[in-house]
Amino acid sequence: MTDQPFSPLSRPCRLLLAGLAVAGAGLIAQPLRAADDHQMDPATSEALTKVKDMTDAKDWDGAIALLRNQEPNVSPTSYDTDIIEEVLSKIYMQKGDYTKALPTMEDSVRLSDSYNYLEDKEVQELVYYLALMYNQEAANLKSLALQQQYLNKSTDYAKRWLDKDTNSGQDPKRQEVMLFYVNVLYNRAVLNPTTVDLKLMKECEAAIEACLLTINHPKETFYVLLLAAYQQEGNFARSAEVLEQLVKKYPAKKDYWSQLVPIYLNLAFDKDEQKSRENNIRAIFTIERAQHLGFMRTAKDNYTLVGLYFNVGQFGKATELLHEGLKRGTIESSQANWELLAYSYQQVDKPFQAIEVLKEASQHFTKSGQLDFQVAQIYYSLEKPKEAYDSLTTAVAKDHLDKAYAVYYFQAFVAYELTKFDEALVAVDKAIASPNSEKEPQLPRLKQAVEDALRERALLKSGARTQ
């Protein structure tokens, strides 16, 4: 009765460096400090003071040139070099030149890791920016291998940030980085357009689930990413669980309802009849919950609901909904749907209602003799051959029959039964002349019986034979 629609969700967009560029100037303008156990060369200190004035005037290139000129004057592993690289990286960020900002910032972090030059808070800040910039730069690369390398570094830095952060899952900044981390993991898993990295996708799922356990009120995007991950794997059962969470938390978002139904329909194709029935019922409840909120009220949705009630054997309810939908115009008024309604009434042992439905349908589809043919079949099953014959006469007069030979054959048979032998002969000849008549092997025998009856009647009429 129902189709098997499934439309997986589209791939989430990459997170961009929104607001990143504005961070640089403020950071450069901050007073530079030297830790108690790290002394800065006076020349470096003087150069950095001039750099502050240059950055205030937005003379980025001048500031970069001044710092580059100072680099040869200090040891490559010195505290001065660490600070110079840190400031250079932020100036490059300010210019939007992430390609140059990345190596200088990594040099600063590497030196601090080795010699403990910077405070933990400063290193965390640099690691945060490295994660963001590697993700941003990956989007500009054409090589999949290079993109993968950059995204790997992005997730490595994001994970390092999370491992070092001591705040709880309720902290907004931590939530931001958690979301960024799982988003990039997902993008890594689907980077190759021809092959999803299922191992990495599992890692992404586990990371998202861990996030959901530590956050009291997770952002919607966590659930959307988890849903996308499950759908990439074709895991309909877990997809349904996530969507149930989404419709519970965001009942006013109609797209989640329309995504949940086809997932249950897919699950209903289970070989286990009990599981199939359970998922058909879940699909019914989902549509009815959505309709209660004003969603999923299209003619297609209403028809799907009817089909689902048929699937679970609730013919009475299915018939009621179908009749109401056709009457109110909330289900497409097609001939096939009217025929289905008539069939439905027959299934619940209401043949006369089925006849009325087909007669009503014939008023909408005036050229179709198929509807009158079906009326004739029902009348005959009720032992009303005269009414059946009248309907057959109307059917062949309208034409537009699915299988003309079958209709003419039935007309000939009923006419023969009613002793309308002349009409029966005409009908049987038309049946034999119709396309595919060979599919009805009884036609020659019926024709012979009609001809024998006509001869017998002629003999009786002429007096050559008495009864």
C-alpha cells in the first residue's frame, strides 16, 4: 500500500571562522608580559612596542617586516622567538592570511610546549585558533589527501583543547568547541564523495553521544549531526531514536516529522511480521501526532496514513479515512482511489456501500466503463444477474476498459444465463475479436454453448422440436 520513501538528510555544512578576524587586533594590543623566569631581550621589547603602534594604525605589513627583521637577532628556541611567532600569527590572522598564520602559530605552541614559555590560558587560545584555521583552510584545498591532513589537524587541536579545558559541559565555550570537534569529525568521514569512512563515522557518533551525556541542554545541531551519521550508515533504528528526540524537543519543526515517517516505513520492511507491524503502527502515530500539530496534511500524507491502516489490518479505519478524504478533497480524487475505497468496503463485508461508491465515482469519471464493470461483478456476487447485466451494458457502451475481452466475456456469460442468447452471441464475438482474448480459454466453449442455445430456440420456434 505504501511506498518506501527515504530521503537521507543533506551533509552538514562546515563550520566557518565566523568572528575570527576580529579577535586578532585586541590580542595584539594587549600589554605584552614576560614571566618571572623568562627575560625578553630589550631590542625585542622595543620592537614589540613599535609593532603595537603599527597594528593600532593597521599597518600590518610594516609590523610583520619589523618582527621578521628581529627574528635573526634572537635564538630560535628563545622566549623572544615564541612571543614574536605568537604576535606574527595574530597579525596574519588579522589580515585573513591563514596560510601564513598557521605555521607561525604552531611554532609558538611548539616552543611553549617544550620550554613552558606561555601560560596555559594563552596556549589554549592558540590551540583553539589552530583548530578553526585548519578547518577553514581545508575547504580551500582541491586535493582530498591534503584536505584530510588539514581536517585531521583540526580535530587533533580541538581534542587537545577539550582535554586541557577544565570547565564542565555547561560552559558555553566548551560546548562550542565540542560541537566544532564533532562537526569536523563528520566532515572527515564523508570527505570522499564515493566512500564514507565508517570507522571514522563510528568515532564521530561516539563523540557526539559523549557530548550529549555531559550537557544538560544540548544544542539542536548535536542531534542533527548524530542523525546524519546514523543515516550515512543506514542505521534506521538509531535514526528513529534521534528523530523522536528532535520531535519531542522541537515539535514545531515540521521537517523532523516528515523525516521520521519514512524511516519507520523503511523499518516496516522487516521480515519479522511483529516488528513490521510495530513500525507501521509507529508510522501511524507519527503522522497523527504531526497532523495534530498542523503538519503532514497533504493529500499524499493522508493517503499514506490510509495505506498504513491497511497494512496493519485495520480495514474499517482505513475505509473511513479514505472515504472522508475523497469526500473532503484531502485525498486525491483519482479513479484508482475510488476503486480502492470500493474494495475496502468489500473487505469489511459492505458490498452495497461498495456499489454506491463505484456509482459515485462514475459521476466523476464519466467515460470509464471499468467502474460499471466492477459494479456488475459485485451485483453478480450478490446473485443479482439482471442488475449485473445492466451495469455491463453501460460499461461496454462507455468503453475505456482495462481488459475488453474479459468484460465482453462476462457480459456474454450473464446474458446466456438470462437467456438473452442474441445479446450473448454479440458479446462473445466481441470478446473473441478483442486483443488478448486468448487469455480467456473458455471463450470458444461459451460461443459454442450460445450457438447451440440459439439453434435449439430456432427449432422450438419452428415446431421442428417440442419441449
